[in-house]
Amino acid sequence: MAEVERERMEYDVVVVGAGPAGLAAAIRLKQLAAAAGSELGVCVIEKGSEVGAHILSGAVFEPRALNELLPDWRERGAPLNTPAVEDRFLYLTANRALRLPTPPQMHNHGNYIISLGNLCRWLAKEAEELGVEIYPGFAAAEVLYDEDGRVRGVATGDMGIGRDGEPTERYTPGVELIARETLFAEGCRGSLTKTLIERFGLREGTDPQTYAIGVKELWEVAPEHHQPGLVVHTIGWPLDKGTYGGSFLYHLEDRQVAVGFVIGLDYKNPFLSPFEEFQRFKTHPAIRDFFAGGRRISYGARALNEGGFQSIPRLDFPGGALVGCAAGFINVPKIKGSHTAMKSGMVAAETVFARLGGDANATVRDALQRSWIWDELYRVRNIRPSFRLGLWGGLLYSALDTYVLRGRAPWTLHHHPDHTQLIPASEAPRIQYPRPDGQISFDRLSSVFISNTNHEEDQPPHLRLRDPAKAIAINYRLYDSPEQRYCPAGVYEIVEEAGTGEKRLQINAQNCVHCKTCDIKDPEQNIDWVVPEGGGGPNYPNM
Ligand SMILES: Cc1cc2nc3c(=O)[nH]c(=O)nc-3n(C[C@H](O)[C@H](O)[C@H](O)COP(=O)(O)OP(=O)(O)OC[C@H]3O[C@@H](n4cnc5c(N)ncnc54)[C@H](O)[C@@H]3O)c2cc1C
Ligand code: SF4
């Protein structure tokens, strides 16, 4: 294909990703410029068809960072409509629910039950009023470097490249967004962030990042089952004691209930299916009544970081920095990361603004170490890794760490990478999941349907196998192709070739909801998730 000149746009700062981190960064940059009486060109690009389309969270929202960013958010109409009023923490057995004392980190007084997608839509409006340019439907596909190896911006992907790699009649070349500083706010397991971490060795000296997958549905429930402000978390059934995870059930406004299940991606059994564990969970006698007479509105899934303090990478590199879940600031015991994502975006904005003003030594890492994020994450750093001791061992250790040691233990527990944790299928017990009833539990394809996922069909695959032969030689033979089960969208299927009966991995990329689990959990790290054409992916209404 002949080289085509790409259009070029120049800014002071380009932000990749319109999540809470990226939008908070953009707003803070404009506030700082206004206060200094200077002009600053700030642009945000977002791969979703609109801001919020790819945002999936719980979410109970702690407003600490928002209070600092836009203290008059109430008057400005931020969609924080449902204060959290009651916390319940349950331990489930197959038939019973036992109420446990709510751990202090999970007290939600002062927090709000929200749709994070809607909060992002509102933040985007605030950012635009301050003069930030926001371009949804544009995926950053490539990091641009100058001859000294400094990041000088990103390029959006070409549109209209066919499956065979050749331009079609829809062809439009990507755009180069050139910036003095580029902030990567791609969220958990960002595809460009992954390449930056590798290129600049940003993980040297830190623990590996660890992850979980969260599968979520939004329901409209019958009025008699709706308790706005109720927050329920469960542990135990249907997971075995060695698998980390649990559920959330948050009652929002307008008879809506967000229900989801989160499972640590360090799980061992290749037969485990996070999707089916979630479906099974909803049928528990203490849970299913919430949904009787209700209607499922939406479905989706997303990976989240669990590494916490010891997995924070180096954040700065020449020409930019990582912010939010692209780096990983989730407070796991709190099950919250939007407040820290926003705060890290704000701190990065302040640092970058100082750098642009001539303070070449300012680093995001130093600034973050001075912020409340550092102390918050330091105190809880040992809780998630302690669950290596199993459910009861982890709960006991966590109680000791919280109440006696108060997060100041003279040791730090370490993490192992999730992709090394699977045991061979021959050593693992098979798990029989019940058939969905179509009322409370559902199958994958009808679920993906209500995620409104859409990709241009004629485009190169955005799920790339580094070595296609490993799909059968290793994944299938050793682990019975776990991607068939951990993918929450049914993208990966083992099919038999007609005639020969040979097994082959079929990738239904158009179903992908961009959760990034395959990029994380593949035992050989053989799957690379790269951005599809901008605008492709789920279209979540208010997840
Ligand atoms: C199931 C689940 C439940 C959760 N519950 C809670 C909760 O109750 N409370 C809480 O505080 N936190 C919760 N979290 C965590 C919280 O959602 C995250 O910490 C937060 O969303 C991180 O914000 P972010 O801006 O860093 O990334 P994200 O919210 O992931 O946003 C990143 C944005 O960047 C875009 N993007 C990515 N790559 C590109 C690219 N190359 N080009 C253009 N755009 C790109 C994405 O489409 C997305 O819009 C939960 C997370 C999950 C998955
Ligand atoms: S293909 Fe990968 S990123 Fe897409 S939905 Fe499946 S596991 Fe998630």
C-alpha cells in the first residue's frame, strides 16, 4: 500500500482515554491554565462511539477527588443522585446467607451509587465548557516517538482497512496528534500503555500487575424489591475457597440495580467460567428475589487492577505519563478506583503543567507520593495478596492487618503474575454449570446482544495471536482452551474442521466487549488485544 500522508493536529497535551482519569486530568489542566492566564491546547481522544460507551464500573463512588476538582459539582448537576445508606456484607453457602460485620474499608457512608459512564458524560461536558477538545470514536493505535525516543503524541488508527489488510472504499488515514506531553489514561491493561511499559521498562523493580474480571448487569427491578442506597457485597458460594472473588449489588435511582461478580484472574482451574459463576450466583435463594418481576437492561464486562501499591509502575517517561487504571490505583478492599483514577489524573495534570512551564524535574511519581493516594494504597497493600492463604486465611489476615497492625506491618506481601497460575486441565476438576433459565440467568450470546456491541466486520482482527500454533498445541492440549470460558463474550470457540475433524480456534472478534481479559490471562501471553477501528466495541448506556 502506498504511503499516505496523515493529517496532523498539534496540542500542548493529548490525553488518551475519556474515563475518570483522563477527563479529570484535562479539566485540571484547563483550570491551571485559566488561573495562570495562559493558553493551553488540550485534546482527549476516546475509542468508544461516545464518552461513556466503554465505561463499565460498579459503582459506589467516593467523591473525595471530585470535591477537590469541582467543589460545586452539586450545583453543576453532577449525576450523583443516590447516597449510599446501608451496607450489607454476606457470606453465602449454597443455600444460606450469613451476615458478617462490614469491614471498615467497605463502609460507604458519604459515598454515592452512580453510573460511572454517566459521570464521565457529565465530566466531558464540563471539560468542553473549559475548552478541552474531545474526540470520541477515535482509537489511539500507535505511539509516536521522535528521533531521541521521546513520546511526541499518538496516531489514531486508519479507518477502512479490510480484513486482508488492504484499503477499502471507506479508507481514511489516521490522524497524528502531536503533543508536548501525552497522558495515557486508557484504563486497565491499556493497549498502548502495555507497549510503553515494555519500551521504557516501567515495571522494573515493582511487582507484576495483577487483575480481576468483573462481569456486570444492570436491571430494572420490581418496586417492592428496590431499596435506593442499599449496597450488598457477598463472598463465598459459588466460588471454591481457593478462588478470590465476590459479588456486588448496588441499588441506584429509577428502580435500577447494578449487579456484578468479580473474580481474581489468579484463579487456577481452567474450567472456571467467570460468566457462568455470575449467572449461578444470581440464582442463590438470598439473591434471586431481588430480580423477580424485573427486567435485565444491559450487560458488560471489564478487567480491573488488583496489584495495588506494590504494583504501581514508574509513571513518567520522556514526553508523558501514565494515569488512572492504566497504571493501577484501585484500592481493592474498598473495591474502588474511580476516586484514585481521578486524583492521579489531577496530580499528573499539575505535574505536566509544571513541566510545560519549565520545571523539567517535576515527576508524576513524586507528586503522587505526596498525595493521599499513596497513603491510602500503602495501608491496604497486604490485604489482596493475603488471600493466597484461601478465603478464611485471607479474612483472618485482613482483620489482623486492619485492626491490629493498622496497615503498618513491617513487611509487604508480593504478587505473582496471573497468567502463570492455571493448572493443567488433566489435574483440574471439571465444573458443571446449570443451564440458564432465561429469567434470572442467561447465556452469553443473549448477554452480548444487550451490550450493544458492534464492530465493522471488514477490518483486520484486533485480537492477534503472536504464535497461532500455540492455540491448539498449548492452550487446547494443556488447558482445554480456557479462553472459551474466561472470555465473557463468547469470542473464542474451538471448532472442528469439516472433513478432517481437526480442532481449530475460531475468533469471533465482532463480539468483543473490550474487557482485556484474554490479553491478561492467556497462559502463554500469546494474545495481543489491539484497538479495532475507532467507535467499535460495546455501547453501554449507563454502566
Ligand atoms: C466490575 C467493576 C466494578 C467496579 N466498581 C467500582 C466501584 O464501585 N467504585 C469505584 O470507585 N471503582 C470501581 N471500579 C474501578 C473503576 O471503574 C476504575 O478504577 C476506573 O474506571 C478507572 O478509570 P480510568 O479513567 O483509569 O479508566 P477507564 O474507566 O477504564 O477509562 C478508560 C477510557 O479510555 C478509553 N481508551 C482505552 N484505550 C484507548 C485508546 N487506545 N484510544 C482511545 N481511547 C481509549 C476507554 O474506552 C475508556 O473510555 C470497578 C471496576 C470494575 C471493572
Ligand atoms: S476477546 Fe478478550 S477482550 Fe474481548 S471480550 Fe473476550 S476476553 Fe474480553
